[in-house]
Amino acid sequence: MTATPAWPPQSTPRLFVEESIALGPRRIDGPAAHYLGGVMRLKIGDPVKLFDDVTGEWLAVATEVGRRAVTLDVTGKLREREPVPDLWLCAAPLKKGRVDWLAEKACELGVDRLVPVVTARTIVDRPKLDRLRAHMIEAAEQCARTALPTLGETVKLAAFLRDWPGERTLFFADENGGEPAFAAMRARTGPAAILIGPEGGFDDAERAAIRAHPQVVGISLGPRILRADTAAAAAVSLWMAAAGDWR
């Protein structure tokens, strides 16, 4: 007997929408409509998966497909919004391209919040937050995520340390060394964050101020020198393995 094809197919396009999703008709216009109709060649009757970062993932079927707008009929919920581990990634803004990559990986790896932190050696002190969010949305669409990291406002290091919440451990990836990262993360449970510096690293005064903070735990990411974006991905992966949802 021939097997019944999976519905919806694995190739079904996924689309993030800003407004909360509910059963019934939904109009898609702008770039999203072009993506569905022009890029994905959506036809009437084809399925689309929608998610909104609040209610979960839904199944919809195309009822009208035009050049500038697509109408979908939302027919049912596929799954609830996924739980997200309580981890923040606090990182100095990097050059264009590398900071985009960092935002994508923060979303893919399951970070709950991304906070740009400006330091003395930060090259880009005003990252374009709308572009970072767009990269996170694209990563979530491609990787079947139903949740997006929140994106904090850019903050200078001094204010960042001054206002740090007392209940959250801040793991400081220090190029001068610290506790082995995996062991330090496994030993400390509860809300956490990871602080990653700029391409040129923290200066001595910044390192001293960070180390003096009561919630900070200095960690080492091993014997090799890592680029800032690589260090961020490595540190998040270690935390997910030690204390997050990879256990």
C-alpha cells in the first residue's frame, strides 16, 4: 500500500507574522507576499506555516495569490510556542556581516535575549537593531523556531554593569582566562547571561570593572584565540550543554 504523504509537507514555506494569529482568513502583503507568490511560487490550495512568537505555529492554506497580496485561511494550530532557556547573550556590536551572523546563531541556538553592549574598543557603536531582528526572523523561519530572542537596546558597558539584575549570573568570557566554561556553567543554575567583548577585546579598566561585579563569573573558552562571533557561539553552546535544553 502506498504511504499517505505527510501533511503539511516538509517543504511547506514558513512565515513569521507580527500580529497574533487566529483561525480564519489572513491577508499577507508587502515583501512577505512577494516571497510566497514570487519566490516560493505559491498556488491556491498550497499550505503555509505561520508563527508569531506568541501563540505558536499554525497551518494555513492559500485561497488567493496575487502579485501584491496573498490571502490565507488559517485552519488550525500545529504546536504551541516552544519553551526557551533563560539565557541572555550580551555582546559588543561587530562589523556588518559578523554581527548579522551572531544574531542568526543566537536565534538558532535558543538564546532568550540579545543585548548589544558598547565597549571602549567597539568598532560599531550603533548597530541597526531592525536589521538584526530581520536576521533573527529569517533564522527562525528556516530552522522551525516558534520563538524569537528579544532584542535589547544598545547600552554602554558602565550602565550595563550598574543596572545588572542581581539574580542573574553573568559569565564573562575573558581572554585572560578564568574557570573552565563548561564546569562553571554546570555548577551554577538559574537565570544566566554571557558577556562577549569586541574584536579588540576589553581594555584593562573594563576587565577590572567586570571582574569586580558580584554577579560575574570569569570563564575560559579554551586554549585557542577565538573571534568574537565564534566565542559567542561557543559559549552559548557550552551553556546549552551544561545548563540549558541540550541536557
